[in-house]
Amino acid sequence: MKPSKDLSERALGWLLLAPVGILLALIVIYPVGQLIYSSFFTIRLTEPWLGTPFVGLENYAKAWEDERFWGALQNTILYIAITVPGSLAVGLGLAMLANLPFKRKWPVRLALLLPWALPLVFAGLIFRWFFDFKLGFVNDFITRFGFDPVPWLTNPTMAKIAICITIIWKSSSFMALVLLAGLQSIPKSLYEAAEVDGASKWVQFKEITLPMLVPAIFVALIFRTITAIQTFDIPYAMTGGGPGDSTETLAMYIHKNTLDFLDFGYGSALATIMFVVSIVATSGYLRYTQRSAGRD
Amino acid sequence: MNLAEMKTKSMVMLAGLIVVVNGFFPAVWIFFTSLKTESELLQFPITYIPRDPTLVNYYQAFTEKPLHLFILNSVIVAGASTIITVFVAALAAYALTRLKMPKRNLLMSLLLAVSMFPLISLIVPLFQVMREIGLLNNYLSLILPYTVLSLPVCTLVMASFFQDISPDLEAAAMVDGCTRVQALFKIVMPLAAPGVFTAAILAFVNAWDEFLLALTFLSRESMRTLSVGITLYQGEFAFPWPLISAALIVAIVPVCILIAIFQERVVGGLTAGGVKG
């Protein structure tokens, strides 16, 4: 009787997994296939008389020559390079502060949850206004200390800084939540033992906290990197990519090519490039989880 | 209490204050602004706390744009996708934790990988598909993708809860004549209710917050969801901030209440599933 029971259990398992499989096939796998396929064709809805001829790698060659694409790629890499370590540092700081023994835990916890729950585009809108030249709170604040007001959103360099600050504010609280869970899983006895040995707080942080936090830091970093690759909402709400195209990200440029210029062939090629970049980042993550799963 | 104790205590208070101000400051700021009049907003230097608070912006937020429709659309889309997500994810989580499935870890990892797909890459082909089958400006064009977006996280969260339920209970139910599927819905699901609930909140917040797909697939004004609808208050050059602030407050208060009530569950779910943020 045993083998047949196992078999029916397996059949039921596949049956229960079927809805997930169907949804994934419909919303992810088929579209990705279509995306890669479309990238080899000219599909311009604004010029229907062109038809949809096969053009091979022409769309990719166009990207290679496209300065705006390189600019958008450069901005995306810049945002990743600044906001991933930035939000890790701020998140770690927030997590350390939130891990102190408070009498009431909920205000601190809610303060970490609020930025996470706030839609990205709302964070962008609110900070756009904080950074407003005349009516913004940031310039009001710095002029009170005698500094000149800064043209945050109309100067390309300042606009990038403002966008990075906003992204770091928005993403660091999620980082903090993940790291806080990591902090709380460190056994107290380790610190007590270090205390007995006379280790300073800094040595305790360096020798106990950081090494024990490595898995949580790694998970948080990977998730942050993958979302940073896709940066769209915050620059879209804050500058719309401007001044000029100076703050535009790859995701924004893809969106513009497809939904505004209606050039689906070229947009698909750009989206495929981005897809490949994400796959590389994701496979790094998967290799890590597989390895740690093997360790269990 | 001696001096050293007082010092530690005030340091802890200060640390808490930093975290609280960092988290609450923007929300408090827009709340104050939503109570300001247009003329007070344009005053220079700017005021922090409104001088004569008014609720007129809240009234105008509803008359200027169909804010009530934005809310309704968001509730429909987020609600429907949450229900479907939780149902589908529960079945998958059950299969992955309670049944002897081959390559379980690989399936879990694959599911996680899907959650990291760049949305923007999916938007281009999905837009073409939705256009062809006539689903643009139809709630389904958001409900289905949102379901898929939250599936991995919800499956992981529920799987971690299902794992903690003793298999003996199910076995006992099946001895009493329940089928496996009945055991899932009558025994496992009720026992894993906190997990189901956590998954539901995560799925709801994900859907409520999403912007890119909503911007692209529901382009008719009466079909806009809140995250997109709020951005429609701005003119090309004019920013009616008190009005936008009032609309923002209306949009974020329901989610804030939800997470304030269930904060422990949300934190547990977020850190168990390792959600993207």
C-alpha cells in the first residue's frame, strides 16, 4: 500500500501547485518569452506602415549607440552604488537604536513600519516638496543656520543627491526591520560572556554583533540591490527624470520608450538587458540560499 | 535612581526619539500641511504648524478629483488580489511543507526568484498582451499581476506557519474520514490563521502601494488607483500642496491603521519572508 499512497500524495502536491504554475506561466514566463522575441523586431505603433519586420540585433545595436541609454544606465548604477550601502548604514543604525530596551516597543516599531508601508511614489512626492527651492522645509532649515538655499531639484548633481537621500530614507527602515530581527536572534549570553572578559562595547559590536549579523545583512543587501536596479517611482515623482534627462533611470527610459514613444521593439531590447542584469543578481542570491539550505 | 541610571535612561529615550522622528516626520508634516490654507502655504518664511487649521482641503480633495473612485478602485484591486493570493499561496505552501514533494528546496528558490523579476521588464510584454485581449482599463489587468507579485512572499510566510503544526492533528482528522484537502481547510488553515492573516496584510499593502503597473494599465481617470490618482492633483507647473497633502492623508491612513493594529504580525511576516521593500 505504501508506494501507491506516496504516489497519490505526490499527485495531490502537483495539483495544489498547479494554480501557482498557471499564474506564473501566464504573468511571468509567457511575457518574458514575448519580451525577448519582440526585442528582435521593429514594433513602432507610431509608424504602423513599417509593419513589424525582423531586424535581428538592430535594437541592441541601437542601444549601444544611444547616449540617453548609457546616461540612464549610469544613473541607475550610481543610485545602486550610493543607496545600497547608504541604506544599509542608516538601517543598521536604526536597528541598533531600535534594539535598545524600551518600555513601550510600539512607537519605535511603528516608526520603522511607516516608511515601509508608504508607497514609493508618495515618498517621492513628499520629499519633492521637502526639497522645494522656496517653500521646502530643507532649504528653510539650512537658511536658518545661515547657509544659502540650494537649488535641489533644478541642478543635476543636487537632484541626484536629493533622490538618493529620499531612496535611503524610504528603504532603510525595511533594512532596519530585517537587521533588527537578526540582532534579536543573537544570544544574550555571548554579550554577557564578553562583558565578563572586559570587552568594550566597540569590540563587542565588531566581534559579536557584526559576524552574527552577516546572514541578515546579506539578505537585506540582495533585496535592496534588486529593487535598486528597478528604481522608478521616486525619481519619477521627484524630478520626472529632469532637469533634462540628468536623473533618468533605466526603468524610466524603458517606460518612456514603450508607453510614450510606443517603440515596443526598442523598449523590449532595453527591458531584456535589464532582465539579464537582474537574473545575474538573483542567481547570486539563489546560490547563497541554496548553500545555506544545504548547511541545515 | 542614581546619576548613571538616569544617563542611560535618557540616552535610550533619545535613541527612541531619533527613530520615531525619522519614521513619523514626513507623515506629520503632510498632516500639518493638509490643514493649511493656500495663502499660508505661500508665506515666506514657511510656517511649520498651521496658523488657522482648516478642513477645506479634505473637502476639495474629493471634489477636484474623484478621490472616492480612486479609493474604491484600490479597495477592489487590492482586496481581490489579496483573496486570490492567499488562497493560491495556501495551497502551494501546503504542498511544499506537508506533502512529500521532490525537489522542494528548488521549487521554493524558483518561487523566490520570481519575486525578484524586474517589473518594468514584464510591463512591456504584459501591456501588449493586455491590449490584445482587451484587458486594459479592466481591474483584472492589475489583479492578476499583483497576485503573482505577492505569491512568493505569501507562500513563504504561510509555509513557515504550516511547518509548526503537528502532523498528528491532520492524521487524526483523516482517520475520522476527512480527505487531505478537507484537512487543509478545516484543520491546518484555522490553526495557521495568524500566518494566513500576516500573508493577507503583506499582499494587501503590496497591492495598495504599487504604482508602475497601475499607471500603465488603468489609464482612464475613473479607473485610477490611489497611488496613481494622488499624482493627478498636480498641474504642469502648479503644486496645490495642501490639497495633495489632504489626499495623501486619506490614502495612507487606512494602511497605517492596519499596520498599527497588526504591527507585530507584519514585522514577523516581513522578516520571515524577507520581502522586498
